[in-house]
Amino acid sequence: MKLHTISGLAAAIASLALGLPAHAAGESGPALKAGHEYMIATNYPNNLHVVDLASDKVYKTCVMPDAYGPGTTQIGPDRKTAYVLNNHYGDLYGIDLDSCQTVFHARLAQRPTEKAKALFSIALSPDGKEIYSVANPTELKLDHYVVKAPRLQVYATDAGLDAKPLRSFEVPRQISIMQAGDDGSLYMAGADIYKLDVQTGKYDVALASRNWQRPLYSPPDVLYAWNQQTYRRDFSLLYTAAKFKDGKQDPATADYVYGYFSIDLKTGKPTVQDFAPLTEIYFTGMRSPKDPNQMFGVLNRLAKYDIKEQKLLKAAKLDHSYYCIAFNKAGSKVYLGGTYNDLAVFDADSLEPLGKIELPGGDMAIATTQVFTR
Amino acid sequence: MMTRLRYYLGAGSLAMAVASLAQPALAAERTGAQILGETCVACHAKEGDEQFSRISHQRKTPEGWLMSIARMQVMHGVKISDDDRRTLVKYLADQQGLAPSETEGVRYAMERRLNTVEQFDDQFAQMCARCHSGARVALQRRPAKEWEHLVNFHLGQWPSLEYQAQSRDRDWLPIALGEMVPKLASQYALDNPAWADWQKAKPEAAALAGQWSFSGHLPARGDVRGVMSVESGEGDAFKVSLKGQYADGKPLEGSGSALLYNGYEWRANLKVDGVAMRQVFSALNGEMRGRMFETEHDERGLDFVAARAGTPRLLAVQPGYLKAGSEAELTLVGSELSGTPDFGPGVEVVKVLEQSPERLRVKVRAAANAAAGSRAVAVGALKGANFAVYRSVSEVKVVPAFSVARVGDNGGSTPKMQGRFDAEAWGQDAAGKAFRIGYLPARWSVEAFDERAAEDEDVKYAGRMQADGVFVPGDAGPNPARKMSTNNAGNLKVIAQLDDGGKPLKGEGQLIVTVQRWNNPPLP
């Protein structure tokens, strides 16, 4: 995967320059404080950092077991346990942020002759009792491989360090990020966004993506590797599409647009909304916690749009690419992560830079940061 | 797995493995059949008489077999000595190779012509040639079941494949299995009469021994000609020596060894003027054709054609053009050349300066009213080389029109990959039809390809165009002096300017300067 290659390379370079993390394995560091707002971020070689958002300083660093990649995180509803898809996309981990202890581990492959990888799929039930991931398995025969149908694997989060699936269900191919709604339904992004019953494995389309029927629109292009838990409680991802002038569908005269899909996790309400002309690529985008009509996007610039007007409000230059965007709860600060090993902080109104938080260790690469209040 | 691949087969060791294609196995203790029966059988079930699962149902090039065996080493932990691997590649390439006709049109991949713009249909290009060359696929023959295994291997090994652009917009696996497998099985079938015929017609390797007259062209350097001496050894191996000269009179000398696969696939390693070079030729009917290139810099190489003594051939006229109303010295290169050359009406041979079976150096004059256009040259009954008479240059093309150079060095493991350019002049005949004149000297420069390249100052950072048409890319790694510390990539116009009797002419090509090629297998 192109993204992975690029970021992996950057990681190799950065880790050469930056050396080992400051915190050695086995250190637990201070417990998190109730009511305080934190961000978690993962990076090479295999760190899980907790950043205090009041001081914008690294609060502690946990060293995770096995190997890094992709470092996709989810914060448990207890706001104490971070779950991470890691070990080259092959294992799920639960890390107690107070003690830095690994409290949960599951290998996605179910047999020694099977290889299974999850492409950014990791989600928790609203009560935090179950964790979900879609394994893409391949059976390794003596002289050939057989690609098997993807499985949604459901684990109990209290199953310990050698967790086995409680249930598993065959699901469509090409599933990436996912999150559970308040009613327990699991929303999974794939060719379309599916809504799945985690008890029966039955699913249907909650929001048509590849198969949307929007007159004069091309099918959307969607690649969203960042499973962000937002203060708005929406499960959202960006798309781009061509908007043709007429039925001839000439790509040369089409307008190209940016938009977002969103599922309101409280109500299950789906939204498909264009928010901007496509002028540059954003790896991630997020609506402001304080103004749902403002969309922020980032890759080579940080940009802010008025969704209704589909208009660029402001843009900020960056000193390098950032892949993953986040807000503090107040919506006053924007945090840019991913790529290298620094978090850039911007004022959400003025888009003026407020500073940088250097993370011990190497690249965050394609990792997802999460912000939460303990 | 990718980490292991990089670890075990870094650029250096893979290059060594490729270079070994030109070496016979020394003191081989096991035959290919024995290696299959003793080593490969650990995973590949024996299917009757010397048949093994998977292996016996595929045919491919020496490079293709080398890549398969290397993959078994890297990904599946096969322990095999370099000598045994050489033996096995030779055995499989001989027993299960491709007929010459099966490699037609896709030899550029073996010849490392990495600026080739491939021509495959959209579906093939998107489903197969999105990550690697289409030629890598087209240089294999398999039945449907084996193509199906290949699809499963790809998705199993690279699970992110179906999430990438031009995959995530479709049901990739059902299309790969349901549409591509039948298509590949029909287009590149294991069973092909051409292969059956070739196995019967395959000549003895020893027939290649002898003197070979050669002609070549090295971009940004010029024409070259000479004689390659080939001495037959054991096991289809050869000793090779080259003695020739460039058009400017500078000598070219080298020697090394070669190995012939499957009756016609010639692979040689030579030291030419102190530089390690490889030859990838097809040797058929007394002719060798292909490319000779530097082992460490495969972008530096020459088109090569040779004819064996005893095989009358006219290979080339150097240079292959003459301006009407002017006089020049030309060299005809070939084999068993005798008699005075005939350049057609209006072009007169003034004097024969030198004559040998391999070379005919003449002074010729084109009349002012000689017809402009491309014409066949004859030496006695021999034809095969064209020659252009022109009155004026109507167009200049940059060759290659589209190319890629890569940043490198600067403490990294990968050298810079240069761009090398020729200015190809074209004329118009009386009927207004365009004809190729040949490569003319030009003044070289680069410009920003578009507004974005201008804004990013690509000309400043991406590298430097030399006076001889060689573009040397910038250093590898993030560049703190550039916007967002980006690397020295760039999108450039390559400009060749020349004067044709006071008339300024300009040709343009596009050069992408990009990052290193980290994964650089024998077949791109």
C-alpha cells in the first residue's frame, strides 16, 4: 500500500535520527487524572503516548508488546483502556493507560496455517464489553495460498491475553474502519457502509457509497484509514467524486468535489454531504466540536471549510505533511498527528500555530490519534 | 514479510543474484532434477515422473524462475546454495521456458528498459500492471488453475491490495478470479504449439561460438561498432570478449562470461572498460539482439545487434543520415560484407576508405537534388539497414519522450538513476510524409513542466542537466531547504535545441524525477 510504504520509509529515517523512546519497557508512569483531557498517539518503535491537553505536554509513554503497525487506536468507554490494532495489522491489544499493562491480546489468525490481517478495523461495543475487528484471512497450504472470506471476529474485552473470538461472522471484502452505535449496531466502512447486528451477523447497507445513486455524480473514491472517535459521536469519512455537467459524463468538464459520509452514532442517521471543491488532498477531515458546519481537513495544508457554503474559510501552511486531525473538546484547538513524530497544535479559529509536541520515538505513520476526557 | 524481503534481498544481493544468471554453476553436485526431487519436493508434491505440483505447470524466463526461487528463499525459508540455485534456474528455464515468439514485444522487461510505456488493455493494466510491469505477467505461461493460485498468492501476501486505488472501486477478488484468470489462461496458456515447435527446433548452444560483428547505440554517447568473440565452454557457457570503438574513435573493450538458456536466451557478465555490464540478448538465426547495460546503473546501456561470421547481414549504417548537397564518411556494419554499397539515386560513393567483412567505411556525397526520405541501403544482395537523406530538419523529438530518473546516494543504499537523452531529428519527404533522420547533437536544458513545478522550484532541486544530455538527479532524502522538507523530486520538461542551417528547432520531453526504487527485482 502506497501510504504504508511512504510512511514506513519516513519511519525508518526518523527512527535512525531519533533513537529509542525515552521510557523503557516496564515503566508504568503516573495514572491518568479524572476530568483531565488527554490525547493518545502511537509511534515507532512501539510506543503509546498519552498527551495532556491542558499543558500540551507528553504525560506518559507506555511501551507496547510485539511490533508496531498500524497503531490504530480506540479508547474504551471506560476512558482508561486503549485498544490498538498492531503487530503488522495482525493483533489486537488492550493497554491499561494507568498502569501501561497489556490487559487484552488477541491474534486475528485462528490457526498456525492461517494468516489474517485487519485493515484498520477495530471497534468497541458501547458498554466496552466487546471488541470487534474484521480479519482478512488467507489459508497457507503447503504449496499455495487460498484467500478466505473476511470474518468479523467478536471478542470479550475481559478475555485476557490469549483471547479467542466469542462469535465470528462472514462479512463483505474490503472492510476498513468501523464503530459501534449507541444501540450496539456495528457500522463498517466497505464498498458501502454496512450496519451489522453483532449478535446474528446480519447486515444491510446503512449508507450507499460505491453504490450510491446520486444523479450526475461518479461513484465516490473513499480511502479512510483513520478510525476517529469524535466528540460529535459521528462515524465519518471523506470521499471525493466527479460531478458531471450532464448525462454525457465527460470527466474533462466535470466539477470534482470533496464530501463526507457520516453516521450519527447516537441516532444511526446517515449523512452524505459535499463540503468543498476538490483542490487538494486531505487524508483526514473532522467537523468542529463546536460548530458542525465547519469541516477541517489536513494533509499538506490545514484547511477550514464552511460546509453549507462549500467555501474555504481559511488555510494554514504546514512544515511537513500531517495525516490525522483531532480537536480538543472545546473545539478551540486542532491537533495534527500522524506522519512523523510531532503533534502540531493550531488555534481552531485563527489557524495560527500554537506549538508542537515532540513524541519520543519515531514515526506515527498511519496511526490514528484519539482525544478523550478521563 | 516485506521487512524480511528487504533484509534478505537488498538491492545489492538481488543484483548479485541477477548477475549470476550469466554464470554456470561451478562444480555442481546435484542436477536440476535432483534439486527438485530432494529440495523442492518438501512442499511441492511429486506428480508422477519428474513432475512437481505448481512448478511443473508453469513456463517462464530465466529471470522469472530466478524470482520464483528467490521468493521461496525469502518468504518460505528454502535453503539452497547459490550453485544449486543457478543449476535449478538453468534447468527450469531450459525445460520450461518460453518460445522466442512468446517473448516478442515484452523483451524490454528483461532488457531493463525501464522507461518503456507499456501498452496493455485497461483492465489488464489496472488489475495486473498497476503495481508491476505487465511484461512480468506476459512473460509467464500457466493454465487457469495456476493463474488462480497466483491471484490468491497476491491477495494473501499483500492484503492491502484490494484497498488501493483502482482496486477499492470494484469487487477486486471476484474480478481477478472470474475475469482475469480465464483471460490470462487463454492469452498466456501453458500449452502452446510455438513452445512444442521450439523444443524440437532448439539449436545447440555451441553453434554460437565464433566472431560476431556488432553495432550499437548508447544514448547520450553515440554509435558503437566492433567484434564480439564467443568461445564455447561446458554446459552452454561461453567466454566472451568485445573489441570495438565509438563513432568518435574511442575504443570499447571488454571480456567476461555468458550462459545460454533455452537455446536462445543469452545472458552475459562483462567488464567493459572497467565497468561491470550485463548482456541480455536473444540469439537466433545467427543474430543477437538486445541490450547491454551497466550492472549497477541499468539506465546506462546500449541497444545491441550482432551477426555471426558466416551469416551475411547488413546491420547498420553509422551515421544513418546525410544532408542533401553534402559529403560525409559513413560506416556500414555487418557480417560478410562485400562489394560497393548502393545508397540509391542521388547518393554517390566517392571513395571506399576501408573494407572488411564486418565493416565498410566509405565517403559518400548526396546530390543537392537527391530525394529526401528514408531509403534502403544495399551491399551486394544484402539489405536490412536504412539510411536517410534530408534537406532540412522539420521536427526534433526528445528520446525517450517520457522518462523517469530517481534521486539517490547521499548516504543511502541506492545510487542515483540518471536520465539519458538523444535528440531525434525528423524530416519530410516530397510527399510530406515524416521520416526519421537520426540522432543529432543538441543543446540540452530542463524547465519546470507546469506551474506547480515552477512554484516548487523543481528545476533548482531535482537535479542537473549536463551538456551531453545526461540528467543527474538530486540527492536522496528529505531536503530541509525545500518547502515542507520534501525530497528532490521534480516534474521537468527536457528540452533539446538544435540549429539546422540557422533555423532554430526545439524538441520537448517529460522527465519525472522521483524517489528511489526500493523493490527492484530482475523483472520490473
